[in-house]
Amino acid sequence: MKVTEHIEKANGRTLFSFEIIPPKKGRNIQELYNNIDPLMEFKPPFIDVTTSREEYVYIDKEGLLDRKITRMRPGTVGICAAIKHKYEVDTVPHVLCGGFTKEETEYLLVDCHYLGINNVMALRGDAMKHQKYFEAANGGHLYAKELVSQIQSLNTGKYLHDVVEADYKSDFCIGVAGYPEKHLEAPSLQTDLKRLKEKVDAGADYVVTQMFFDNKRYFDFVEAAKNIGINVPIIPGIKPIAVKRHLQLLPQVFKIDLPEDLIGAVENCSSNKEVRQVGVEWAIKQSKELQEAGVPVLHYYSMGKSDNIKAIASEVF
Ligand code: FAD
């Protein structure tokens, strides 16, 4: 079932969902299952699986560094299929512009269709570590909007280069990213919102937000989005703070603000165990307020660990 159908069927009730990261290659998938198992009692209608783009690794060969390119966390579509099968839950693979040609994206979407996966999250991805700016793969997309258009074309039965006459049209439900505190490269929040509107106009069915720690940012964002004609569901993304280092790391990586009360509470902690508890309590408060406001889904960034998400969900759902 599509994400948007789950939302309609819930009839105003807030749903629970979460995002997981594929294990590093070489690791057993059981670790992932061990973190999903405790969350299934909250009946997520869908689970997102991220995609990591390729990176350079340097191998020491008799004193000389040999540069190789590799994807450290492959297997997004395989994991989606495995989870769908094991837990009978819908899964949402994240599909990236970065590192993929249009042809590779088409093959990935064909795989999804055969596996019965009909939701995808269309994202640009970030620049590679050595790049200053994002660069498209050879023949790939530069912005998520172009990726949305490709998926939407497939939904009308149009494959790349018009090489086939399709008698089947895919029916992907397409999610895209939104940024309550603006995307870090955008010159202003209003410009970024216009870009978001372009993604929706190109065929996106719903939006999932970047993490935020002050609900007012989300409420203002939803209102501003409505004012420029974005009428699809906007799902809030919630991440519980887990370690003291997040106070610097999250603003640095995502260019988001943390509220003074939260900073103070984390600074007063004498161990990361205490920080984790502060993060859980903050996320419960945020979640309850968002739920009361009638958000369609509360979507949690699990970062591969489920104990704190379970503690939050137990209080909220
Ligand atoms: P876009 O919508 O393409 O926007 C990127 C920037 O370009 C924005 O600043 C926008 O304003 C600007 N822009 C858009 N169109 C134009 C235009 N025509 N001209 C000029 N500027 C333009 N990353 C991963 O690598 N893997 C994941 O699985 C993943 N999952 C994510 C899930 C969510 C919910 C979120 C919020 C983010 C996720 N990301 C993931 C991170 C994401 O890839 C980065 O934030 C990336 O930098 C931007 O992706 P986007 O899809 O928002 O890009």
C-alpha cells in the first residue's frame, strides 16, 4: 500500500514510522532485525531504508595509497524486500541522484516493481567528501526534482529513451525531503520552499522533513508551504539526541538550531546515558505536541538503534 493510502486510511490518527540504515557491508543483517523487532509492536505501516552514496577509500600498498571507490552500506532495495517479506510491512527505499545514472535508477525502479515495493523517497544526496559542491553522476540528475520527474514518467509508462512500448505503468508513491530550517545550500527559506513546490508539482505525493527540535519551526514551515500551494502531507522527522557531541555535530552537519532549554539540559548531564534520557524526554514532549496538532505520521530517525525510539513510542502510541 502507498504511504498516502496509509495516511488516508488512518482517518486523522497519527501513525508511527521510522527510518533505518543498511548495515556496513560484511555485517550480518540479524543486527538490523534485532533493532526492528522491538518497534514492530507499534505497528508502523511503513519503514524507510536509507541509501548511502559511494565514497573513496585509500588502501596502503607498500607505502603507496591506492584509491578505490566503494559503497560501504549497499543493499537498500534488498533490505526493503527482506523486511517487507519478514514483517509484512511496506518499505520505502531511498533513491538518490548522487552516484547513479538515469539508467541505473530505472533498473532499480524496475526491481522495486517486481518486488512489490511501490513507495520511494526521491533525494538528491550530498556532495562526496572531497567535493565542494554536489555533482551529478555521468548522465545522472542534478536535483531531486529531476528524479521525481523520471519516476513520474515511469508512472505514465514512459521508459528512458523510448526503447520499449510499456503495457504496464508503475504506480510509485513518491516522497521528497523538506527543510523547516531551510536546506543548508539554499539562499533563503522562501527560495527553498519554492524548490520544494517544484518537486511536488513534478509529482511528489508527500514530504518528510529534516529533523528539528523546536516544533514551532515545523508549524511555521507547514503554514508557509500551504501558503505557496503545497497541499500534500508533510511528515515531521524526529531525532532524539543521544550523545553530548550532538550539540555540535547536528548544527554543523544539518545547519539546524537547538533550543536553549535542550542545550542546557544536555550540558548538565554527566554521562551519555543521561544525555540519552534527556533526548528521549525531549522527543516525547515534541511528539505529543505534534500528535495533538494532528500530524499524519511521526517519523523517527533511528540511526540503527531502537531502544530510545521504543522508549518514546511507548509513551506516545
Ligand atoms: P534537492 O531538492 O535537489 O535540493 C538540494 C538543494 O538544491 C536545495 O538547497 C534546493 O533549494 C536547491 N535547488 C533545488 N532545485 C534547484 C534548482 N533548479 N536550481 C538551484 N537550486 C535548486 N541523503 C542520503 O545520502 N541518503 C538518504 O537516504 C537520505 N535520506 C534523507 C531523508 C530525509 C527525510 C531528508 C530530509 C534528507 C535525506 N538525505 C539523505 C539528505 C539529502 O540527500 C540532502 O539533504 C541533500 O543535500 C539534499 O537532498 P534533496 O533531495 O532535498 O535535494
